[in-house]
Amino acid sequence: VRSVFESWMRSADVVVQTRKLVERLRGEHQASKASGPAWLKKSQRAVLQLAESHPQQMGAMLPLLLNYLLVAPGEAFYV
């Protein structure tokens, strides 16, 4: 994960690629085409929220690299 993130941040066109990723996710989200497990959909929404609140930040894609946990009411997990 670290090497993927480092190569992403060092990429010459990181801002352009981040913008393309956000545009694609936004299009899928608006068209309700988002598919996959619940954790992936939530990660994609997190990317869109970060991109909206912090435009031009290439770190907006980071939720896709994290271990995104979904915990239902009454559930817990041990770290």
C-alpha cells in the first residue's frame, strides 16, 4: 500500500489522474451504477466527499487504499 501511495504522489500528472478518478466515481454515483461490496461503495463516497471539500488534493483517493470497516449499530471490532 505504501509503495502504491508513494508512486501515486510522485506521478507527474497526479492532479489530472485524481480529477479523472473523481469524475468517473461521480458519474457512477449519479447514475447509480456503483457496483461491488458495501465497503467499496462507502470508500468511493468518501473519495467524492474529500474531493468536494478539498479540491486539487491528490490525497482524495486515499480511502480506496485503506481498510474501510463497516460496523452496524451494536457491533464492535478490536484493534
